[in-house]
Amino acid sequence: MEKLELHKSYRFDDIEAFAKENKLLDKFLQPLDADGDLSGEIGEIVLPLYFDDGSVAANFILTGYGFQSSWRCIYTCQALSSDGRDSI
């Protein structure tokens, strides 16, 4: 996978491979519950990818899980976008 397509669903393994290939960092982000613990469900958990300088390269939202989780691309930076521009 050379570029990302906005609103396309990707498997977690594919996102991991893409991040490794492009030397990107990732971090799961989940909302905090009333006790300050991490919680979340489909539609709430996001997986941003970062460049070394801390800028956001892409972002995904969890759309399903089971044997393999499914993530929909909700942001791509210009350098990684299939259409060559920042897209939300």
C-alpha cells in the first residue's frame, strides 16, 4: 500500500505494515470514562499515525473488530493521500 484513501476501511495489520513502511508512529486513543479509566467502543476509538516530528500523518476510527479489527481512514496528510492533498 503506497497511499491511503479517505473513508476506505483497512485491517489493523495493513495499517501496521503501512506505518512501518513509512516510518510512522502510532498510538491508540480512547475516551476516558467518569473514573478516568480508558474506555471506548466502535466509533469512539481512534488510531492516529504520526511522523517523527509529532505531526499527524493519518487517522483512523474503529469500525469493527473480531479476529481482525477494521479501521476507516478519517484523515490523510498530503504526502500520504491518494489524491495528493490533506483530506478529512
